[in-house]
Amino acid sequence: MGAEDYRRVFAEFLATQPATSEITYEQVANAQTREDLGISSLNMILMLVNYIKERTNDSVALRPEWVSQLTDMEGIVKVLREVDAARVPQTQA
């Protein structure tokens, strides 16, 4: 997936979160930073934890180096890609 695809994934995820449910894809597409979206650094970390839980079934641990990348949209997209790439595939029973 490209960067724009991940912006859409991020926007769709934000729509499911109580603190950011009002944020639209258009806002995410035009944002340069999380601050442009009104997301504090703490809320961004909490949302990343929720993203990891939902997308990976907790098979990925939050990495300290990700925290400093959650300031601008380029960094957020990079972290979301890394989370998705690191997830353990679900085995089918």
C-alpha cells in the first residue's frame, strides 16, 4: 500500500476512536502533522496502541523508536506500515 492508502487507513481508524471520530479523510489527507488534526502526543500514542491491538491482535509490541515518529503524517504512515508488516499472520483452524 502507498502513503495515500495508509492515510485512508489512518482516517478510517480515527473514525472508530471516540476522541477522533469527527476527523474526516479530507482532513487527514491535507494534514502535515498530528497537531493539524488536533491530536495530542499522548492521544497519538494511545491510538497507536489501539491500532496495534485491532490490526495485529496484540502480536506486535509498541517500539520506543516509533514514538518520536508520530509527530508528522509521514512518520505516522511509516509507523503504520511497520506495524502492519510486523504482525504475525493469523493461522486458520
